[in-house]
Amino acid sequence: MCDLKSLDLESLLSSEVMIYAIEQINNSSLLSGAVIGYEMYDSCSCVSMALHGALELMEEQTDAEQQCVAPGDSGVRNKVKAVIGERSSEVSVAVARLLALPLMTQISYASTSELLSSRSKFPSFFRTVPSDKHQTNAIAELVKRFNFVPVGIIGSEDEYGKYGAESLSDYFKIYNICVEFKEILPDNFSENRSEFIKLQRKLSSWRSEAIVLFTNPTNAKIIMQEVISADKSRTWIASDAWSTSQEILNLENLPDSASILGITCKSPDVPGFSEYMSNLQITNTSFLYNLLSESSFRSEQTDDQNCSSLTLNNQNCINKTSLINFINNTSYEAYSVYMAVNIIAHGLKNISNYSQADFPSRTLTEAIKRLNFTLDNKSYISLNEYGEVDIGYNILKWETDRRRRIRRIGTFEENHLNLYPGETGEENNVTQFNCSKSCKAGQELISPPENPCCKTCRNCKSNFFSTDGMKCELCGDSNSTLCPGAAPQFLPWSSGFSIALGVFASVGLVLTLITMVLFWLNIHTPIVKAAGGMMCLPALVSLLGCFSSVFLFLGEPAEFTCKAALPLFSLSFTVCVSCIIANFLQIFVGFAFTLKLGYWLKRINQPVVLVMASAGGQVFICALWLALGPPYKNRSDDEQVVECEDGSLALFVIAQIYIALLCIICFIFAYKGRRLPGLYKNARFVTIGMLIYLVVWIIFIPIYTQEHGIHERAVKASAILLSGYSILTCHFAPKGFILVWKKELNDENVIVQQIRKHYEKKGIAVLS
């Protein structure tokens, strides 16, 4: 006898369906002159107990093939002709091997293992549920429809879980669904805590968006009880063994946001069974009452109209309505048991001498193989070549909020998945583990070698196109119009980098314009004259050109922007630095006391000529550049990046070297000018400005040689911005500060006094 606490309530209640079905047949005219009897054995979900019960049923089984009998004697002594059960596949396999010897009919109402489909190994085994081959096909269809990427499989070391996991792997391969892992739980998983801890560690490293849990309810309860509360992002798919488990559904720590889908056999209500249970007298001394009173079906209200009529001394009674709902809604097994009894009855009807039971067991087995009939004028019953009744599946969704219910969201019949409207799930292109499901046009979905199941997007190569974002195809005459579908990659105006560069360039333009207006209003004052006088204006205009050129580097490259961007900067910055050199030259001429040096400085002290000559050299270089090898728009071969190539690399380098030489000359003048009077020298700031330019472009060289992609033009724009700000802040800002906040210094007499003091400190006499 099994321990009362280990009894499976669902199986016990299903036995009531079997008793009801037998009584219905005995009270009908289906088997006139005969009555079906039954014996019940509890296997305790244990193989050895089940085999013990099966051997007792076969104890007196003899026929002419098994022992010598007198002529004319049928040799039949045992009245047991069929067995209904077992529930679990593992136990059914063991019993089926035994019952195959005398070919005694065995019909299971819940064993779904694909192993039992073998007619050579189990010739007398039948079942009123489809095999796991159909179930795993339905799960694969479900995974494909919901577009879970990738998936994992957890099975168990028994006939149900092991063969189910293998079948799932096969179907996932057929549907091209990537399986990240397949884990088989050991036999002692439910008893060994260390095995659970191992599984938990593995789950934390896996990226599967959905995990199919194909195992028995005991293992499923352990996993759901602890793992899902810490891992709410995944979807769990329940096999039919636990997809309707109320015990797991009502776990306290099952989070409200848990995502659980399930699959179970279709289960119509057993006709007339509700009325049968309502009239069933469950006395409070019966075994069934003792079991049910410990469950959720008890009612403490003795006047409850749903209670059993026999209630003594205010004891708890059984709420029959809850009991009936549990049998009808919790599992498909009630209708499967009902079908199994009717299949045996209709098989007996097709045997001529069924009333005397004077026939060997194999006769009933052969009769059932050929069986087809209509059950209750509604369902057509016919067993396929594997001895199975394919009644189809219901697709379930668990609602784990306060309602705690299991809702049907679709069906799977005749290898076709049908989901109800609004139940297809969210279409996310990227999973919570950053695995891509689909890509944009112009890209393809690839599997990285380090993690093949977690796919990423890659741009199509040159001359390849993609319209569905899945695979790039070679362009040709037949599909040339589709090639533009490859998405070009560039630094858009909306990117953070572009916005930052645009803001800094705009600020530079505004500050330059303000400085220009300020210098124009004070053009004849000593401070502006010391900064270069009228030469400040072309310098500031050229600085406007530098900041404006930054905008040509942003957004999608075009032929014009590619050709104009670098030459515009080169010319603008050349003019700006030339104006500063001309200004320093004027100051040196004014304060040069060495006759020989002063003579040569005066001869070249022609600011306009000097600026035009310097700018002319750069104009010549840029003209050659644009004529012989101009910058151009290009699309890279491997990444579809639209970029601007520099054209002639030699002329690009010459143009930058030309600017660098002018900056070095300016740096030398500024360094030499450190001994000039305070208001004139401005050398320290200009020295810093030139150093900033030189350092920026020295750093730019290795970045330029390595950075190829959408950020290459942004790097150039950044270098241009830093160069422009170095001139604006180091050359013009100090003078602008005096013009605005130190106006008392912008006086000719004050400047003369400062010059006098400067030279008197050095011991040089200054004439009044």
C-alpha cells in the first residue's frame, strides 16, 4: 500500500471516470449478455509495484501456446482481457514489455513517450493520447510562431523526458531553430540539492529566450519554485506532463510577471459525468473521503448545498462542484480514460464469443487494431498504425497574477498551429540578451563563432543587397533595382556625436562674429592695431570658414561636401595663420633695433603681399588636389559605410604639411616675441595656440590611419574644431578681454608709458 501522502489525486479522481464509463456501458445495450468488471491496482508511480500488479493479473493466464491442454479445451482460465494504464511513460514501458508476451491489451490514458510507438517492441500497447512526436512538433511550431531566439531544452533521465528532449531537438533542426543547450536532469534530481544548484548556475550563463521544460511534474515544481522567481525574463514552455498542474500554478513564489506557455491534449467534457459525481455518495468513513478532506475540496460549512449528504458531527465535507471542475478542467486525462474504456467495449463487441470471455487475450488486441467507431454520436475514434488516437492539442497560457488561471490561446490539430487573435506575442527584434531576431534592409543575420545561437546583424558587402534583413544576395541584372535596399551607414545628423560637433561649431561661429564686430568697432584703437589692425578682419573671416567647414563633415556624404570640406579648411586656416604671421612681422619691425635685422624685416614687411603669397601657395596645392585626385564619395566593400575618400593622399599630406610649416613659423615668431612689451608680445597665448594645433594633428595621424568607418569624418571635424578654437581663444580672446573689461588700457598714452617702463627696466634709454 502506498503512503497516503504520496498518492496522486489527479490519477485517483480519473479512476472515478473509469468506474463511471464501465457502469454506463454495463447499463447500455452495447454488450448485451455481458458485464465488464474491473480490478484496481495502485502502482505508486513505481515500476516494481506496477510490475507486481501486472503479474497478479496474468497469474492464471494460460493458453494452448503456453502449456499442453486437452483437445477442445481453449486453455483460457483468466478473465482479465485488458489493462488500462499506466499514467507515466516510464512505468508504461515496463508493463508493456511484460504484457507483450501474452499480447494482452494495454491502453494508456496519459503515457506519451515516442518509444511506445514501436509496434515490434510493444505490439499490444495502445493509447488514447498522441505520442510526444506530435507534441514536440506542436512545441516547435509554437517556438517558431513566437520567434523565440534562441531556445533551450531541459529533459529528464526517463523515457518521457529523454525521448521527448531528443524529439524536440530533431524538430527544432527541421524548423531551423537554434538550440543553445539541452540538459538532461539525472534520476536523483528531486532528491539531490547539489544537482539543482548546478542547473541554476548553468541557467544564469545561458541566453535562451525560451526554455522547454520536458519533464515530470516533480522536477518541474522544483525548478519553477526557485528558478523562475530569480529569472523572470525568460519564457518557459511546459510539456503536457505539468502544463495543467494546479499545484505549480498556485506556488506562492511564482511571480505575477512569469511567462509560461503550455501544451496539453484536447479534453472534451465526459458526457453525464458531472451528474454522476453530483449523485455520488462519499461517506466520511471512506478512503476517498479521507483523501479529499485533506485537499482543497473540503468545505467547513456543513450547510453547503454542494456537500456530501452524509456529514456527521460538523466534520469537513466535500465540495463536489469544485471536485468536478478539477476533473474536467485540470487535465485531459478524464476524457482519455473515458475513451479507453469505450475502445475496450467496442473491441469486445467485435468478438463473436465475447459474452463467455472464452478467447485468448490476443483476440481483443487484434480487434482493437481494426477498430473505428463514433463515440456518443460526436467523436470519431480510430487508432492509427501506432495504436494511438490523435485528438489534437490545446495551447495554454498561464496567468500568474491574482487570478491564477490557465487560459487556452490556441489549438494544434492535423499538424497545424492555430493561435487565437491577439495571442501571437510581442515582436521584438532584439531579445533581453541582445540577440538579434531580424535585421534592417541592407543587413543580414549572422551567427558569431563564439555563440552561434545568439545572432547579430551585419551590413551587406558591396554589390550585395538584402530586403528582408535575413540574408544578403549578390546583385545582378535581374535584381539590380533591389540593390539600393542595402542600408548605407554614415554619421547622421541625429546622432549624439553629430549634435555635439554641430553645437561646438555653431558656438565658434557666434563667438567669431562677435569678435569681428568688436574689432571693427575698435579698429583704430591701439589694442586692435597691436593685434594686426585691418589684418584681423580677414583672419576672423577665415576663422568663420574653418568653423563652417565642420558642417560639411556631418550627415550623409555627398560629392560636393566631400570635395569642399578639407580644401575649405586648408585654405581658411592658411589665411588665418598667415595674418597672424604678418601681424608678428609688423611688431618685430617696429621693435627691431639691430640695423641688419631691421633692414631685412622691413623689406618683407608687406602684410597684404605676405598673406596673399602664403594663401596663394595653398590655393595652388588645393587646385592640384582637386584637379588630379579630388576627394570623392565612396561606399566601403565590407561594411556599406558611405564615406569621403581623400583622393590623392600625397596632395592631402602636402596641404597639411604646408599649414604645419606656417604654424611652426608663427610659433617661432611668438617665442621670439616673449621679450616684447607686455601689450604687444601676446606671445605666450599664441605659442599655446600653435602648440595645440600641432599636437592635435600629430595625434590625428595614428587615429586617421586606423579609424575607418562612420566616425572617420567626425575625427577630422573634431581636429578642425580644436584648431579653430586654439586661434580664437589664444590670439583674439586676450585682446577682446581688454576691449570689453579693461578699456583703460586701450589708450595710446598708457601704452607708451608701458613701453618706456619695459625698456627702462632693461637699462635702455628711451627718448621722449
